[in-house]
Amino acid sequence: MDTWRRYVIQRLMAAGLTLLPVSGIIFAMVRLLPGDPARVIAGLLASEDEVTVVRRQLGLDQAFHVQYSRFLVRAIRGDLGLSARTSEPVVREIMARFPATLKLALISTLLAACLGVVSGVVAATRLYSGFDYLVSLVTLFGVSMPVYWLGLILIIVFAVQLNWLPAAGADEPGSAVLPSLTLASFSVALVARMTRSTMLEVLGQDFVRTARAKGLREYVVVYHHALRNALIPIITAVGLQFGALLGGAVLTETVFGWPGMGQLLVESIFARDYPMVQGIVLVFSALFILTNFLVDLSYVLIDPRIHYN
């Protein structure tokens, strides 16, 4: 128990140390955006005095290291500042949009896990069959296709022509179907390819041949023995995709008008809302690091032979 607790503490400290340079990169890159945020916020018709007041309120008149140190101290306390566009706390606006993004990521990850694992297992057990070639073709299509293009095609077919599903928003029943399918397309393809390759490797090992020699049913051999031993790389792929979906839904949310953090990020970039942009990107980074941490902890539950020292 002490070893486990020590490992968790070490990983949490490493996550915090990882976020430190990430926050510096985010803070610097946001300030490389073209345009003067003080002028954008004050308005094109504002006088220079009014722009100066806005710049002072945002702290943009201070040196870079002073701005960053103040941002870092506040972030450690859980204060990401005030939105330059709405004057509301950044944390409050992010939390208001986070459930929508989390819902989209969870549905997409569930689709990726179910469809990807099942199709990958079937393709591996029916090697060089028609289904195997079909899975290879579909996964190639899924990893190569731009998300925004697929989203527009789904809107045209299912929302405009067939009128089965809403084209945008999150208020109507079924509004999450099209964005979830769009967001899950790449993840399904990736998980299917990972499952197929991992299963092919495991199915050729001695313990699988021994299980078959004992007369076990093929279903038991494949799903109880082979798939169980192939779960770690699959779980890794699914977990990393969940973290990526939390921060990578910007295009999908923009295409479908989904009221999540991705759409808020785009709106904040156009408005030159420095506090909101750096707050959202920092939260995305923290969620990805946390997801990796939870995936590492899940290895012990999947494979009892793994121990953390």
C-alpha cells in the first residue's frame, strides 16, 4: 500500500512539473497572436487613452516575466483570471462549457472502444478475409479523412437531405449523434488497427495454442485468453484517444455549433481574449495528463502481474 501511495504521489508531482513548462509555452504563444487585444476589446473607434486603460487592466503594460509570474501564482490557486470579453471568471465559463465537451468525448470514446475492439478482433480472427480487407479499408479512410469534411457531409446527408437529425446545437434530441460520429471516426479507426495488430501477435503465442489444444471453444480462446492479454495496448490507445478528444473537439464543435470548450476557444481566439485562451488550453493540457495518469493506474487492474515500485 505504501508503494502504491508513493507511486501515485510521484506521478502527481511529475504531472505538476510537466504542466509548468506547458503553462509557459501557452502563455508565450498566446501573446504571439497577431493584433492588439486591447484595441480589439476597446473597439476600433476607441481613443488611445481608452486603449491604454484596457491594456493596463489586462496587465499587458507590464514585462513578460511579471505577467507570467502573476498568472502562475493565480493558476496554482485555481484562479485563471477574468475573461477580457465578458469580465466573468475564466474558471466559471470553462466549467459551464465543460459538461458539453465531456459528453461528446465520452460518447465518442465509447463508440471507438466498442466498434474498434469488435471489428479489430473479428478482423484478426478472420485474417485476409473479406471482412479483414473491409476493416483495413475503412480504418484507412477513417484516419485519413478531415474531421470538418466528414462533419459537413453528415450534415448534408442526415440533416439537410434526410432530415433525420439536427444539424447544429445541443438542445434537440439526437443532437449529439452527428458530432459524436464525426469525432469518433478517427478513434474508431485507430483502435481497430491497434486491436487487430495486437490480437495477431497474441494469437500466435504458445498459451493460445495450448488453450486450443485443450479443446476450448474458439470464443473462449479469443475473448477470454487472447483479448485479455491484448488489453493493455488497447486500453492505452483508448485512454489516449479520450484525452485527445477532450482537447481535440475544436473543429467538430465549431462545425456543429456544439456549445463546448472547443467552440469557446475559437470564439476567444477571434476576440483576442488572452485569459480565456490560455485558461482553456491549460485545462486541456491538464486533462490530457490526468488521463494518461489514470490509464497507467488501470494497468494494475487489467494485469495483476504489473507492480509499481
